Amino acid sequence: MIDVMLYLGAFLLLCGSAFTLLAAIGILRLPDLYTRMHAASKAGAVGGGMVLLAVALVCFEGAVALRAIIGVLFLLLTTPVSAHLLARASHRAGYIPNKITVLDEIQTIKKSQSGP
Amino acid sequence: MSGAAFMDLATSIALVMLGVALLLSVIRIVIGPTLPDRVLALDLLTVVALAFVGAIAIRTGLMLYLDIAIALSLLGFLATIAFARYIMTRPAPGAADREKTK
Amino acid sequence: MNLLLLTIVLALIWAAISGSFSGLNLLLGTAIAIVALYLLRDFVTKPRALRQLRRIASLALLFVYELVVSAIRVAIVVLTPNLRAALRPAIVAVPLTVKSDAEITLLANLITLTPGTLSIDVSKDRSVLYVHVLTLSTREALIADIATGFEAKVKAVFA
């Protein structure tokens, strides 16, 4: 039983680390701020959450496991909020998306309002 | 292979992967090119550090590390919020010129 | 009554985080919960959690599933050799039918953690949510996707 938990925890730990690594690769390879945000917010949250779940699985202690799970919930709640805040702040401050962006409806709406 | 030995191997591999991730996000912080890019990379850096501390907690069996990890994620969240407000108050370089030509 | 429930929940979360359910620690947690709720008194709306617990659970399950799918999708995109050909980023204005702050917040957070989408901004009159998409197929397909998926679920939770 303990062995099964350990194998499962090791699997979760490896998956979480792999996702975190992929988030870091994404933040380096993707072309602009807004696409990078996808990598950091999703892969980052899943990676960190999986590692915390692995800790919860292998600690064999109720209080510690509960704390780790609350940590996961906290991570899942805060990551989208901070990504959203950063995206909103950057767009309002005037950081424009990369040229390969096919459509930017915030820009077009602002232009049509300030037009006539 | 017993569970404990496998766990030992898994934490080693995980620590290597997380180390590379840490390095990659530091590269993004250094090359920028804009302030939000760096803030985003810092945000990811705290998540990577959280995973790192989690892996260390499993490897050493010291669950006190978990508290550090949770406090770190709190701190990263607050830092990103503060940075977002700061970015909002400062127009992007070049944004003012674009406003004029419109 | 609702505030009392919220206080108890917050005190229990405090006890869980600090790892001890002793009487003194629960008292401290309750004190912190009361202070937090007093500071946030204008923002705390009436929670109707008990009645809609099952709908919330179904939403949470869907959310976890979508989250893992989205992480895998992002991972695949990141590992594509020819990155620029795989990407079709776009910012789309999605019309909102949900109105309250809580609903919009929940929807925006769900959108951020689902495959290929990230919410950026809400228009001043709260009728449009601006969503950044990693790989756009068509604008209409995306809007229909959000309206029939998460927006319907969010509405059911708050109905």
C-alpha cells in the first residue's frame, strides 16, 4: 500500500516537474507577451499543483496532506487572477500583441469609438 | 525497485527538470524585452521555486518545507498584483507616440 | 446566518493551514475570520452554497478536467518545431449574458484556465469580455463554445 502511494506520488512529481519545465520552455519560445501568458498560467498552475499533490500523497500525515491540498486550491485560484490582472494592465498600458496576431478586437473597438 | 528507491530516483530527475526550468525563466527575465515579460517570468519563477521546494520536501521528508512553498506562492501572487498596478500607471514605451498619430 | 457559516469555514481553513485543531488555535482562526470579513464587509455577498453544492461540484470536476487538457494542449504547442505556423493568436470580444460581478469573475477565471483561451478585460458596461486565443479557428465557433460550455454552467450555479 505504501509502495503504491510512493509510485503514484513519484509519477505525479515527475508529471508536475515536466509541466513546469514545459511552461518555462514556452515562456522562452512563444513570440509575444500574451501567448507566453498561456504557457505560464496553465502549464505553471498544473505543474505546481501536481507537485503539491505529490507531497500530499507521500507525507502520510493528515494535517500536512490537508495543508498541501489547500495549497493546490490556493494556487488554482490565484494563478488565473494574476495572469488576468497582468494581461489587463499590459493591454491598458499599451503593450501591443505581436504582428502574427490575426485579430485584436479591443483595438478596433477603441478606434471606432474615438473616430467620429 | 522498491517504492522508496523509485521515489529517490524520481526526485533526482524532478530536481534536474526544475533546475532547467528555473534557468530558462531567469533567461527570460534577463532578455525581457518589456517589463510585463519580466513580471510574467518572475511569476513563473515563483511557481518553479514552489515546485522545487515541494520536491525537496519529498526528498528530505521534512514537511516543514511545505509551509515555505505555500508562503512563497502567496508572496508571488501579491508581487504580481503589485507589479500589475505599477504597469497600469506607466504607459508602454512608444504607446504615447501611437496615441498622437491616431 | 450566512456570515456565521462563512466565519466557521474560514476558521476551519485557518486551523487546517496551521495544522492544529486545538481550541486556542480555532479561537485565533475565528478572530482572524471576523477581522477579514469586517474588512471585506462590502464585498461579501450572500453565499448560497449549501443548496447548489452538487452543481458546484460538477463545475469543479469539469474545471479540473479542462485544466489538465489545456495544460497538455499548451505543452504540445510549445513543443511544436515550427512555432509560428502553429499559432494563430487573436483577441476576440465575447458578448456576456451573465451580469453579476461574481458570475463574471468565475467565468473569466474558468476561461483563463481552459484550453487556448485567456481573459484579458471586461468592457465598462460589462457586456463584453475580451478573450485572448492561442489558436483561433473562427470567431463565431469560439463564442458559441464559451456560451454553451462554461457560461451555461456558471448560470446554473448562480440560478
